[in-house]
Amino acid sequence: MASTNDLKNGMVLNLDNQLWSVVEFQHVKPGKGPAFVRTKLKAVMSGKTVDKTFNAGTKVETANVDKRDMQYLYKDGDDYVFMDGKTYEQITVQGSVVGDVANFMLENQTAIVATHDGNPLYVELPASVVLEITYTEPGLQGDRSTGGTKPATLETGAQISVPLFLEQGTKVKVDTRDGSYLGRVNE
């Protein structure tokens, strides 16, 4: 149990037997009346976002969520297999739990796997990853970074939009939250 005064971003609450992650919170002390806490909560399982207001000092039940760095090993049908680098324990995470993160995951890459009572809740990648373009239409002379974009297929199979001047074999930095192109990586 925790008080609403102790809320932090990323904290997971157990409300009505459903897990909610705190996205934002704001303590409000109006001129009249009691103080309250305005929060934006995201359902851990479905990803649905809701706004909820609590009276200041109200007790809320927190969920014990274990976040561990794990190495992505391989895809097994619709499931993904991860391994804890310290204990070498392997867990299988359903494709529905991994979600869109799978578009930017390479084998042997490290990801954060969050579990509650041994059940995987979600998989989190770093904010950006470096991936190679495996296919895109060739660039033409005169194509510059200020021009338009074209589709490109990454080594994971995901498609993103990239500037016209990029070519096959180029390594690019990709935002894992929305799949946007962040820049070219020179190695």
C-alpha cells in the first residue's frame, strides 16, 4: 500500500484487480477545498489510457512488478524467448504481450521484461535502436535530406519512412516508441 502523495511516474498500481502504470501525476492544492492528485494511468495489459483523480493522502494498492534486463534469444512460433543474463533462466513471452516492440527487436538484443507474479506484462526496448536498411528504392542524384521520404524495410522486417537519399545497407537510428527515423549512423 502507498499513499497518493508517494506516486511516481512508472509506478504500477493495482486498482480493481487490474494493473495500471502511472504515466503522469500532478498534486493540486486549490484555494478552496481539499488537495487532490490528478493522474493519467495506462492499463498495463491493454494499453488503454484513462485520467483518474484521487483525494490527497488516499491509500492505493501498489503492484509488485519485477523489471529485469533480459536477452532476446529467438522467436518460437508466435512466442518470443528471453533469457536472464545473470541466472540464465529462460522465459517465453506471448507475441500479444511483446506487441509492436517486435518490429525493432534483433536476436541477442537486451530488452526490459516486466513480470508480475511470474506473468510477463510487457517488453520495453531502449528509446532508440540502430538497424540496417535491407531494402529500399535507390536514391537519385539531387535527392537531399530536405526532400520527401520513401519506404524502407529494416533487417527486422519492419517498414519505416526514410529520406530519399538513403540507400540499402545504411544503418539508421529508429525511435522504438513510434517507429520514426531519427538519423543515419556512421560506423
